[in-house]
Amino acid sequence: MQGTPLVSWTTFLYFLGFCVTAVFVALGAPFWFDLLGRVMKMRAAGEKPSTEASKDPAAKPAGGKDAAKTDGDGPVTPKGGGPFADSRNDFEALLTDADRVELQTLLGVKPTGRLDEETRRAIVVRAKALGVDLNGKDELSLLAYMAIVGRHPAALLNLGGGSLFAAKVGVLAPQLSQLLGFPLSEALQPAHRRALAMRYLFKQALDNRSDSPSLQDLDAMARSRAINRLDDWAEPARRPLEALTEDDLVKILKAGPPPRFNRSTTPWLDWAFGELGQFEENKSAPEASNPRVVEYLRAAGVMTGGDATPWCGAFAAWVVQRYNDEYPKAKLPDPPKDPETAENWKTWGVGLTQTETPQAGDIAIFNQDGDPLKFHVTWVVRVEADGRLRVIGGNQGDGCVSLAIRGGANDKVVKVCRGSTGAGGQAPVPPPPPPAPAPAPAPAP
């Protein structure tokens, strides 16, 4: 009698096993095939990169086989997908099921969540209608996706900038970095890409190019917050870059960059040019401040507080620091002690005498508002015909990086200092940047 319950329980387990097996078999091969495909796709996606690695543009070389690939406005993950993946490029591999369904809904095709042939045909038709060049392919790019959907895919939402213009600058950034003589790592981060775009406009303006805004126009936009965030740039600043293509830049590079883009004389000034239009938020808390202005302050050793802290001296220190990090064999003198204090820059480098003429790349210290006890520090851009100095500096106007013409009664020049040590007062010529990458060849028809 004691063995009866054991036999009954064993029989029940056998019966339950047969039932579960029958249910699984009834689901059919398509169910298991699809489930296996999803598992393989998840595994192929790999681990999410660490936050620190994603912030460090030097974590991988800027070029070569192992370089982090980019498409448009940010770094993208390596090409993924298992044997059932339908992604044809790195950008498509980033899209979530929700991204794909939203895209298909806007295209008016069946929302399968897969980039099937019907979806690809619709992408080609819509991209052509929107004026987006797919280079003869039926594959999605960041620009095409944003033109159709109106936003970044989920994976790129936090990588800086959601506008179509910001994405366009991202596409041009690798070639812009080469044209302007900067390392390709400058193309990887949103703040650096904004600086590349601004340097391009600034160099065009210095050469009085009719197809770009003048220095006066750029300065007016800088002081009105019209070129603060790349996403919100005013139309006159966007227009020259929107007209550029990668092929245009590659042709310029192959022919040899025009002299206006040369960095061989005062290359540190280009770090200042790229910051034109950065505007403070006038906040005491760093998290509420413009992060770029906070970066200037930290470069000067001001490790607390936000951008309500006076920062003209900090901006000058940041320019020196960035240039010295870039070219350690052609360094400028280190910033003075407590560089956030403008008056301290009077001891930097070699002070010019009254008979010496200032030149581009010098530091100029002025009295502010006619007060002999108030000082302001800037970088000299050029000497105007009347002898006054056109300068670029931080914390000017209402708190931005802007241009100004100084040397009048209310902003008397106190000191001009030269930090360069090369012949003729110029900096040693930095080594040339590596050759520009050629655009990917078009696929055979």
C-alpha cells in the first residue's frame, strides 16, 4: 500500500511530460525558427560599450581597419546580425524593431519590423522625393532616416544633435577635419563637430568669400545666440555647409587645400575660431551651465562652479591647453598662474614694446569699460587699418565667445604678449595631417 502513491505520481509526471511535448510540437517549425533567429540576432549585437569608452575618441585609432565606424552624427556599433539579419550596413544594424516599424508606418508599407524588399523600394522612392542621395543603393543612411522619420534612431538620440543639419555636419566632419588640418578624432564628438563647422565658416570669412557669412555677420549671430547649439544654427550659417558634399571636399583635398585653410602660422588660433558663438547660461551650478564653458573653466583650474564665473582668462587658457596637447613639440608657454584672472596674462610669453606691432595669435589685455582696475584678455585676429585690434575672446558681449574691435578710449590696450617662438614671431610649423580618406567607391551597376 505504501508503494501505490509513488507509482501514481510517476505516471502523472510521464503524462505531464507527454502533454508539454505535444504543446511544443504543436507550435510548429516556424515558431522555433523565428525564436532561434531572434536569439542569434541578440547575441550578435554584442555588449553595450562602457560610458567611458564611448566618451573617449582616442579609445580607437581614427583610421584603419580597427577604427570606430561612423555614419552621420555619431559613432556606430560594428556591423551585427546573425544568419537571419536583414541589415546591410552599420547604420541599419542600429535600428530597433520600434525604429523600423515607425519607418514603415511613415512609408505606408506593412509594418513587419524587417527591412524587406517592399520597404527598401519605398525608401528609395521617398528619399528621392526628399532630395536625399542614397548613392545608387537601397540602403538606409542616417540622413535618409532622419529625413523620413524626423529624428535620430533610438541608439543615437544621446549622441549629440537631432536636427538634419547636425547630421549633415556629421557626414562632412571627417573631410572637414582633414581640410582644416585637424585629426580625425575631432569628427567623433558633437562639440568637436560644431567647432569644425565654425572653423570652416571663419576661414571663409577671413578670406572674404562671397558664398559665406562675413566676420561681421558671424559675430552678429554669435551675440544673438543664433550659432550656439549646432541644432539651432541660423539659416545664413547653415547654408554654406548644406551646399557642401563629401565629394566637393574630397576634390578640394585632392587638389590641395586653399591657403585660407592653412594652419602653418598661428595654428592655436583655430581652436578659438571654432568656439565662436558659444554662449554662457549664467548659472552657478555646472549642470545648468553650457558644458563647453565649464570645460574652459576646468582647463584654467577652476574646478567648481558654473558659467556665471568670469571666464575670459579661462577661455585663453583652454586654447593654449588644446593646442599644446595637439602639438607638444611646438608648444606655447603654459598659461600663467591663476589664468582665470585676466590681469595675470600680462606675464605670459614675451611682452611687446610700444614700437612693436601686434599680430595674429598674440594675447591682448585691455582695460574694461574705461576702468584701469578692470581687465579683459583676448586673442588678436588681425590689426585693422586704423591700428585697432580685431580680437576673439570669451565672455564678451552678453557672455559669449565673440569678435570685437578694441583699442579705443574705453578699452585701452594694456599689454600685448607673444607666446610663439619660431622665426619671425611665428610658431613652428606643425606636422601636416595625414592624407584625407577617399570616399567609398560606388557599387557596380
